Amino acid sequence: MHSRDEKLWTVLRLVLAVLIAAHGWARLFAGAVAPFGQWLDGLGLMIGPVIAWGVTLYEIVGSALFALRRLVFPLSLGFAAIYLAGLVLVHLPEGWFVVGLGRNGMEYSVLLVCALLCVGTHYRESRPRS
């Protein structure tokens, strides 16, 4: 692969890591983990607080590993699963647009999931073969 192409994949991976880290750190610093867990409980997921902490820690620790190019493929699958769940539970009912013609829609989540799966697949396929 050309060095320029690899630099572009690196930029995309790092941008995704920052965006994902922002989710986890913002939830943690805003004291929003417990309300997130309560909301999940309200959906019938009896272990909402455990899931909320798991997602938050996955975003914080996983994004650091992702940025360091460690476990990129499995982490990207986990992140995609988290954001697909959010897309279905939160954003899909609000429509497509995040702002403008709508509010809190799913366009950002679709882009995030697509980018995560592309980056994960790229790093899975570009790892050295023995």
C-alpha cells in the first residue's frame, strides 16, 4: 500500500478514536453514566447500570487502544455494535437528520458505523501475514 494511503487510514482511525473517546469521557465527567443506566433499565434491560458502565469504559479504554492501533478490528466491531444499538434505540425514531431538517436523527450514527467498519476491515486485511 502506498504510504499516502496508509497516512489517510491513520487520520481516519485517529479521528474516530477522538470522537469515540468524547462519548465516554463526556458521559463520565457529566455524571451521565447513572442516568444512561436508568434509561437502559427503562427499556427492560435489567442490568442497565452495568451496560452503561461497560459502554462508557469500552469507549474510554477502547478508543485509546484504537488510537494506538491495537485490536483495531475487534474494537471496531464492538464500537459498531454499540452505535448500531444507539441508532436503533435513539436515532432511528427521530428520522435521518441530526440538525437542520430534523433533530437527533441517525445520519451521524450511520456515518460513524460505516467508517468504523471500513477502518476495522482495512486494519484486519492490512496486518502482516506469517
